[in-house]
Amino acid sequence: MAGDPGKSAELIEIADELYALSPGEFTAARDAKAKELKGTDLATAVKALKKPGIAAWVVNLLVRRESGQVDQLLSVGAALRDAQAAMSAGELRALTKQRRQVTAAVTQQARHLAAEAGHKVTQAVADQVEATLTAAMVDADCGRAVRSGLLVAPLQTTGVDAVGEAALAAALATPEALGFSASAREAPEPGPPSLRVVPDPDAGAKARAAAAERLAQAAASYDEADAAHAEAVADVDRLSARSLQLQAELDELRRRLAELESELDEVDDELGDAEDVRDEAAATLRTATAERDAAQAALDKLRR
């Protein structure tokens, strides 16, 4: 498949359609397409396409529904990477904060899109989505993988080492996806209204039930957001306290270093004086030794 550009392009085109589907539709649509292509190399390749994990599907959905926002995120990431080399420690902290703000905002948008598509995103999945978007900003290859809209697994990077080829390949539907840009897609339009209106005697109860369900979902989302906010505040307080502690320790080390440097200068001065005294004592010792030896020789001569 890699040696046939035409088949690779056709596989990418098929994958672009399949990965635009919801998770519940993917497997049946993939198998039907593979059956349609039965007897060809392409059928095997289509059948091998993996169903995306929920986090990967959410990112793929975001890329298709909000391609402009994703392109902007990737552009900001590229600009920040270019500027990073010349930044000071304080500027790097600001850069990291800016990345977190951007990825958190886009992740929230992705969660809304998934909810509109009928899938509630848990905090664990949201964390994977945010980690994938962060990797896309930090690493250019991760950005290309995200823009393909053909992820099957989330991405993650430390921000220090580049994501390896093996990790990228495992996260993509097919290696040829790297560099491909997913087609933008609008949310499906609702079907035409029914021309026959039949009064529903339970309409009021159903509406109340639906409103109660929406309220429960909104309350759950609020509780989740409130817990996340409290956790973030706690992290800021903890890290602020740790920062102050480290600064105090650093100041103490600097003070101690200055004392040691001063003490070293004093010891060096005393060492120079001691060396002078030693040298004078050594000269005196040599003179006394010579005089003693001469006196001993004179005495020995008289005794003979």
C-alpha cells in the first residue's frame, strides 16, 4: 500500500469518511466498506482500520467541526516553539501557562461538540484530549497527526523529547495519515419534520422528564467543573508555597555561599602568611643546622 500512491490516497479518502462517523457507527461502516472492496488489497487495508478510542474520536470530531480553531491552535503552537529558544525562565513559565489556557479552552469546546453528538465526555477522557492538544502544540509531528483527523489513540509528550515514529504510527489509523488534513464537516442537519401531527398525551410528562435529565446533566457538569476548579486552586496554592520555600532555601544558600567565599579569602590570606613564616623558619633551621654541624666537626677534631 505504501508503494502505491493511488491506493494510499484512496485508503486515506475512505478513512476520512469512516473516522468522521460516531464510535457506534464505525465498525459496521468499516466492515461494509471492506466487503464492498472484497478481493482487493484495499479491502484488507480497510478491514485493518482500528476503531478510535473515545479521546481520539473527540479530537477527530473537533478537527472536523472546528478546523479553523484547530489550525489556529497549531499556528500558536508553532509560534511558541519558535520563540521558546530565546525565552528566560520567567517567560517559559508564562508560555506554559498560555499553552494550558489555550488547550483547556479548546478541550472544553471539544467536550461540548461530543455532548451535542450524544457522547458525554468524562474527566479522564477530557484529560487525554487536553494532553493530545498539548502534544500538538509542543511537537510539530503531533500537530500533523492531530490535523489528519485520523487518530485512533491519544498522544502525549513530555515537551522535552520528540514523540517517536513508533508512537505516532500507533496513534494513527494508517502511517500515510501524517500530513493529511481532515475534511471539515458540519453537524448533521435534523431530519424533515413530520407532516402528520399526532397529539402526545404524555408530552408534558416527557418534557418534564427531559428537563429533569438536562438539569441532572448540568448539575453533574457543574459538580465536575467545581471539583476541577478546586483541584486547580489547590495545585496553585501548593505550588506557590513550594515556590516560596525553594526561593527561601535558594536565598539561604546564596547567603551561605557568600560567607564561605569571604572565609575562603581570609584563609587564603592566612595561608600566605603561614607559608612566609614557614619559609623563614626553614631558612633559620638550615643556618642552625650548618652551625651545629660545624661545631660538632670542630669538637671531633680537638678530641683526636
